Amino acid sequence: MNVTRITLFTVFEIMKIRVGFHSSFQSQWVIVTNFMFCLCSVSDHQR
């Protein structure tokens, strides 16, 4: 597994805990994390 991906995932998990993962933020976090994982996948393919 990509180190960058693990780092991003860890950062997002910490941020979600800080935010408290309220229902109002939930859909936004899903969109943001999916978007970041898509960017990671694209950068992996470009290498």
C-alpha cells in the first residue's frame, strides 16, 4: 500500500475525530476522502 495513501487516510481519520464526525459533516467527508483517494490513484498510475 502506498505510503502517501496511508498518511492521508490517517490525517483524515484524526480530523474526523476532531470534528466529531457530526452527521452534517459526514457527506462532505465522504466526498472529500473519495476525491483524495481518486487523486492518489491517478498519481500512482502516472508514475
